[in-house]
Amino acid sequence: MAAPMAGRVALVTGASRGIGRALAVALAGEGAHVIALARTVGALEELDDEIRAAGSTATLVPADLADVEALDRLGLAIHERWGKLDAMVANAGALGPITPLGHVEPKAFDDIMAINVTATYRLIRSMDPLLRASDAGRAMFMSSGAVHNCRAYWGPYSASKAAVEALARTYAAETLTTAIRVSIVNPGPLRTRMRAAAMPGEDPMTLRTPEDLAPKLLPMLRPAWTETGRIYDFPQDKLLTPQKPA
């Protein structure tokens, strides 16, 4: 029996650690050729070794999401090599400053919006034709509980993730009559570097890991998945339907 993602091409951003790394390894384990994008070359090379050891293959893309023109070049490169993209995981993001809104420096605010929001839009813009060229394009976007639970001092991050969720839901609506299916993920608190930076006093051993999450996300990236525009909430382990305006 063929692996569920055999012969399929999957792009994962932020693939060098955390959720991105766990999902890249899981996708490779299902037979996908993984295009792994991250800033850290050494960590990408370690990921490549792990994927190859498991009998699969990867293409490494050392790039910073803030370099949005690199995303356009990547789209062209994928088109020239494969002519399509079967799965896109927009995972990479930044935490930004944890501070009162009145204390946020304008540059810090602009930086988190550039990485979390503008780069997501540019990723959609670049990869949309490639996902449409697939017989079953799948797009996945990482959101956060901070979108709906706006905590003090988390303003830039909450606002940026709310924008990401809005972009994802809009993309789902725009591709409803195509073969593309869009998923939004709230991973909840996980044992990641970003979580440690946000909650330095928290015991990381009390948290679940990205490796716990990855198997839950794989079905949403397979050709058989039919839901679109839904939010998968990992803490509740359930699919949610975003509320529509009256």
C-alpha cells in the first residue's frame, strides 16, 4: 500500500525546529518530498539528515520570511522543478514584544507584522498558482489561542495572528470551488522555544510536544481531506467552525 503522501510535494516554513520540524519529519515519513524553509542552515542540515535516514528526501531553503522576494523566487523554483505544490504549511512566525501596547516600539510592531502577516500574504500570493495546479492542494496556517483570548501585553502577537487567521479564512472562501482545502490550527501551549520565551517560569515538562501535535495535522494535508476553512483546536482535539457574522 502506497504511503498517503507518496509522490507529493510539501512546503513547510519554520521547518528547523518546533512544530515545523516535527511536521516536516512526519510528512517525509508519509512519503512526501519536503521543501523545508528556515533561517538556520545548520538546523536544516540536521533535519535533512533525519529525513534521509528515514528513507525520504528534502529540499533545503535557507531564507528569512522577512525577505518576501525570496518567497517569489521560491514559487518560481517550485514551478520550474515540479509544476505544482501539493501542501503548504505556513508555520514560521515570531512572538514579538510582550509589553503594554503603549510601550511597543514602532519598529518592533512593524517587524512582527512583516514576519507573521505580510510574509503569510506573500506566501499565499506566490504559492496559490502552484496549489491550484495540484489535484488536491492543501494549505495550513498556524493561528493561536491568543486570537480569541486577548491577554494583557500580548497585543502585537494577538493582532498578527488574528490577521493570519483572517487571511486563511479569506483564502478558504476564495478557493471553495477548487481542489484546494485550507486548515487553520490552534496548537495551544507546546514545549517550544517560543513558548519558553513567552513563559520563562513555566515547567516545559508539563507541556505536550510538537511531536504530539504533528500526527493530528497529517490528515489535513492528505488528498482525502475534504474540510476547508475549519480551525483545528489541539487543546480540545476538535474541529471548530469559525463564527460567521449575522
